[in-house]
Amino acid sequence: MNAQDIEQKLLKGPYHQWLGLRVQHAGEGEITLQVPFRDEFIVNPDGKYIHGGILATLVDLAADWALFSWTGKGVPTFNLHVDYHRPARGDLTVKAKVLKLGKQASCAEAWVYDAEGRLVASGRGLYAMPTEQGAV
């Protein structure tokens, strides 16, 4: 599935639209998302840095959609771990790749970078895989 097809499916979600997500690259088991800065992302008006919840969302979304790029199916999150490395400001880029594709659960990792290319957050998620009947 190519980046344009994935972006079309991704943007069906109103929250994804609000975030302003754009798929820059998609390949089998990997994805790169662009996220334009929004004032609503700011948690501290004095420091003007982005709320950690937005960064955690981006880690989860990118890891999940990296799996989608491989399987073509949405997968629910079992577990998510996020590390914060520095305050995030401005436009963001999120890269993710599948680490292990399993029958019952799969693992993917994601990295969030600021406009200067500095790592601001990273994380790993464990995701439920669709059953043969198509239900999760």
C-alpha cells in the first residue's frame, strides 16, 4: 500500500485530521508522518513546548500505522511505552517501523523529531493482530 492510500485511510479519523497528519513515506512495515505545529499542542505558554500527550499519541499512531502498512488492517494497542528526551517545539516528524510481526501480537517502534531533526520522544507499542475471522 502506498503513502497516498494510507494517508487517505488515516485521515478518515477526525482526530487525525485535527492533528494535521501527512504521510511522507510508507513502505512495508514502516512509515514517516509529518505533523504541522498547532498552538493547541502547547502545554506551557511560557516555554511554548508541546504536551507529552500529543507526543505519546504520535508514537502510538505511527507505530500502529507502520503495522497497517504491512498488514492492511487496523490493530488495537495492548501496551505503549514512551520516553521523552527534550521539550518539543514546532513542526514534528514521526518515523516508525515494525520490529516483530507476530500471529497474536506485533511490536513496532517510533521516534518523534523536531524541525531541527532532534529526537524529542521515542517509544514502542505492542499491538493485537487480527484473527483469521477478521475480528480483533
